[in-house]
Amino acid sequence: MSERSWDGRVVLVTGSSSGIGAAVARRFGERGASVLVNSSRSVEAGQAVAASLPDAIYVQADVGDEDQCSMLVERALERWGRLDVLVNNAGTGPVIPHQNLKDATLEVWREVFAVNVFGVWALTVAAAQALAQTKGSVVNITSIAGIRQTGSSLPYATSKAATNHMTELVARVLGPDVRVNAVAPVLVDTPRTENWEGSFEQYAQVAPMRRAATADDVADVVLFLAESPYLTGEVLVLDGGFRLVR
Ligand SMILES: NC(=O)c1ccc[n+]([C@@H]2O[C@H](COP(=O)([O-])OP(=O)(O)OC[C@H]3O[C@@H](n4cnc5c(N)ncnc54)[C@H](OP(=O)(O)O)[C@@H]3O)[C@@H](O)[C@H]2O)c1
């Protein structure tokens, strides 16, 4: 689809050198939006995503650092003079079985929360005024792990629960000028999950949709949330019906 309904609007997507973030950047880019592409380490991959879009810049920044979050918003405003959508997609967290309490050290908790929770907060605060000027919105990529007792580690799942709740709380205070929503996907086929074969088999056998999600499935929902003028405070579960059977 190449409908250019986003011409003249600006979207900042954190963690968009790969996986879901790259698919979201492409989805908005193909609709005509100007896109700020970001990652903290994978510079070449991020530059390649930006180069593939009609009007995009790549900015390296670590979302776990408050100053770098502010800088990302400033770079978008310097370049295009406005911001319409902030997609808080960057996320992190090692795989640690939940019963393995000792490996979920406070250091791991701090690292995971720095990006998945504090980064989302810092970017939302930094972007709020600019988003209010355009009647824009925030879309947070959280996870089913923030709702059900699942996920790649306890700190990760708890961070996503915090961000789901933050989505609802911030939606209350930023309306009516800024809408705030989240998409909470199940397993998505991305570089993060490329070695999780067993989990993919489970979805193929059990989920009503008989597969895990793709990054494009998530991008479709992000676009929908960004385009729905009355939708705010929503945490949309994207699970192919998996919750109905598990
Ligand atoms: N894949 C799934 O099954 C799944 C399910 C539910 C929710 N999610 C969520 O979806 C989001 C994207 O996941 P994904 O599967 O697409 O992962 P991915 O393919 O590993 O991509 C993660 C992206 O985030 C960037 N990133 C990581 N830490 C960052 C930081 N501190 N600052 C800026 N960028 C950072 C990565 O680039 P650098 O490493 O170069 O920084 C990369 O661009 C995450 O929030 C994840 O929790 C994923």
C-alpha cells in the first residue's frame, strides 16, 4: 500500500534499526511520513533503514540515558519543526527463566528498567509539548508479558507491566491534546527471538491464528493506534487469539 496519508507529518521510532521498530518506521515512511530512525549500537543497520525511506534521518542514542532521549526529540524538531507520533519501541532484557531468581540481579533489573520504563518516561516527557502542538500521540510497544505471567525474564515482564500502566496513567493527564496507547504483542518473529524455535512451534500448534506475530502485524496496529482520533489509554493485546486457549 502506498497511500500517502502521512505526508508532512513526523514520526520518531526508537529502536528502529531492526525488528518491530524497523517495520514501524517503514510503515509510516511508505505512508509519506518523515521518520527519525534510532538505535543505540547498530549504526549501519539504522542508517540503512533511514536510507530506504523517502525522508528519514538516523540518530544514534541510548534510550536508557535521559539526556539522549531529550536529544532525540530535539533532533526531530530541528530537522522538521514538528512531531506527530512518538513510538517507544526500543526494548531490552536477557532471557532468564523465572524460577532462576539469583540470575535476575538488581543490576539486570536496573538495566532493563532503564530502557523499558525510564526511557519511555523520559521520551514521553521530552516529546509531550511538541506532540500537544500537533494533537499527536504516543504508541508504546509493550508485551503480553506485562499482562500474563510469562516473558523472557521476571524483570522484563515487570518492566512491561509498568509501561502498560504508565500508558493508562499518562493518557489521563495528556488528553485531550495527546493520545497515549500501547500494543502488547505475544511472540513476534524478529532478530530478538530468532533462536526461540520451541516457542514458535507452540504458536503454530495452539494459537487460533496458528502462528506467532510478524513485525508487520505489529506495525499495522501501531498505525491504527496512531490514526484513531478517539482512542487513548488503550493497551491492545496482539496475540492471534492465544489468550483464548492458554
Ligand atoms: N520480539 C518479540 O517477541 C516481542 C514481543 C513483545 C514485545 N516486544 C517488544 O518489541 C520491541 C522491539 O523488539 P524486537 O523484537 O523488534 O527487538 P530487536 O529486533 O532486538 O530490536 C530492538 C531494537 O531496539 C534497539 N535498542 C535496544 N536497546 C536500545 C537502547 N537502549 N536505545 C535505543 N535503541 C535500543 C536495537 O538496536 P541496538 O541494539 O543497536 O540499540 C534494535 O533496533 C521491544 O520493546 C520488545 O520488548 C518484542
